[in-house]
Amino acid sequence: MAPRALQETAVRYFLEVVKTGSVKEAALKLNVAPSAVSRQVARLERELDTLLFERHARGMVPNAAGELLAAHAKRAQQDIERVANEIAGLRGLRSGHVRVASTEGFAFDFIPRLIAQFRLKHAGIRFHLEVCAPADISRLVRDGEADVGITLSALPEPGIEVELRHPSPILAVMAMDHPLAQQRQLSLRQVVAYPLGLPQEDSSIRRLLDASCSRQELRYELAMSSNHANSLLSFAAAGGGSIAFYGPLSIRTLLQSKALVAIALKDREMHERHLAIETMAGRSLPDAAKAFVRFLVDAVKASD
């Protein structure tokens, strides 16, 4: 391998093509001309004396050599970031950048509140919060694009270290004047007598609800569906007898404001969700990210 082939610009352009699957999309992200991206990729292939991509009509997919180079380049980037953060860490946790990937429910209130609390002690730490579908969070963590992921996980994935797996039962959420609002616990048989606001079918809430209703031969009225969980909370808060579903950590601030009430469900399927805090397996996190992961784990454990 020619060492000069792995210059920063060429590898950065190469990684963007790997990420986007397209020279054109990579050029847009990098704010350069597509021809500049093509030249850098071609130069890498020429100097390494091998093709790095399978070129298709719909885009570019890294071949075995491309995947090997991408893995090496990502590790090198992470090492540079780690060393830079460790140097900053010699002055204490006064600077650093933490990238967090989270599902929508945790991103609405729980994670921003924790970030604000963390920065009361470490004001120099910057954060980026990426809101993703659960299926994307492990990929971002595994690819090094996020330092920590907070998701609702069923099974651990390869390349992922689960820092904490914690129960996240599904609660029935309704307005304070709902006929069921004074109950301490509910069954789905009681809940399905009212109109429901539900997330999309691929969500953990919907899958578990449908499984429980199928087992018990229950039918429900879908009054509103949305891919935006907070819209469903507003729908429930507006009254009219409607009920939505949410996890306990995600709704804590709204419950404190007395706008809504959340009631535990008896049905076993509604207890089969777990919050997972994920990092990349084998990666040495920068000090700022490592400290925030510890802070996050402690906060979740303290929520019981």
C-alpha cells in the first residue's frame, strides 16, 4: 500500500461516498463538485491498485477492499478524536464533544434535560443529539458516528456494547379528566373501550399492543396514528376519552405539569420493553463521552 494514498482529503471523500452510496450525494454533503469526489476516489483506487466500490445504476457499494479501508479509516478518525479529547482532558472535563443518538421518545425531554444537568458541572462540553428510528441507532454507534445510543432494544447486536439494559414498560396516557384517570392500574380490556392514539405499526408500542390484543382476542378503535409520538400525547391531552401510550422516562416532565396522567398496564406484553444504552464494542471513548455515559446510566438507575 502506498502511504501517500491515505491522505486526509482522499479518505474523507471516500468515507462520504461509503456513507451516502453516491458520488453526487457525497459532493453535496462535502460542498464540493462531484468531479472532485470522483478524482479522489479514482486516485485511491489507482494508488492502492484495486477497485474499492461496486458501481451500480443506483449508486456505489464498497466491495471487500472498500469495506476494509473504510473500517481502517473510521478507526483512525476515532483514534485522532480520542487523543484530542484526552489532551483536552489533561485540563479536566473543560472541553469535548459528545454525539448522542436517541429515539424520539427519549429525545423529547429526558435526554435534553440530562444534557443540561451534565453541563452545569462541565459547561465546556458540547453535545449533538441525533433523533433516529430505533433500527438506525445501533448502526450509528457501530460505525462511530455516535458515541452513545439510547434506544428500545430487543436483542444485542454484533459490535455493540450494552452499557445498561433497563425495563421500560408501556403506560396508558390520558387527560386528567378521563373516566379511567383515577385507576392505579389498568388492563388492555379496559383501555380498548376508548379511542386510541397509536404510533406506526413498526414501533415497539404498536407491536406489543397488537400482540397482547391478539392473544386476548381484543379489538380496538384506532382514532389517530402518527409517526410523531408527541402528537399522540397532545391528542390524548385534548380529551375526548382518547388514550395514548408512552414510556415512564419519556413522559416524566408532562406528568409533573399535571397535563396528563399515566397508568401502569397489567398485561404482560406491555412490560416486555427495555431501554438500552449502547456504545461501540472495543472502543475507548473520549473522556467527555465516557463521563456522560456514566451520568446517563446513573440517571436511568435512579429513576426507579
